[in-house]
Amino acid sequence: MESVAVLSTFRSFVTPEHEIPLHVHSSFNLHVYPVFGVDWPNAIEHPLFYVGIYAAIGLGSALANILSVSAQYSGALRASRILFK
């Protein structure tokens, strides 16, 4: 019975008081601070800009992975040819 009492006192951060409202007509002020001197667009007004950034990060990661795997395979093939002449 004690373990049930301990589990029942657990509070999650997934409660309404921890949510940030995403609609424009709220009393919560969203401030956009410039990073490295660049004024980034508001995410609520221009969400596809940030989707594009995430897509570019994903494509860059995929390209780096492909280049890494191709370098490993070509290096392994060259090493095996040198070792087993």
C-alpha cells in the first residue's frame, strides 16, 4: 500500500499550467530575441521557415551519414585489396 501512496503523489509536467498558449490573442507575451544579430521571423506567423530549417538539418545529417558510410566502405575495400594481394 505504501508504493501506491508514493505513486499517487507524483506530479507530471504535462499539466495545463505548464503549457504555453500558441494562439495570438493571449495574455502571455512571446518575445523574439535576436541571435547573432539576426531577427528571426515569428514561428506563429511563418512556421514553414522553421520546418525548412529542420528539413535542412535532416538532409545535412543524411548527407553526412552517406558520405561517412561510403568513406568507410571504400577504405575497407582498399585495405582488403592491399592486404590480400
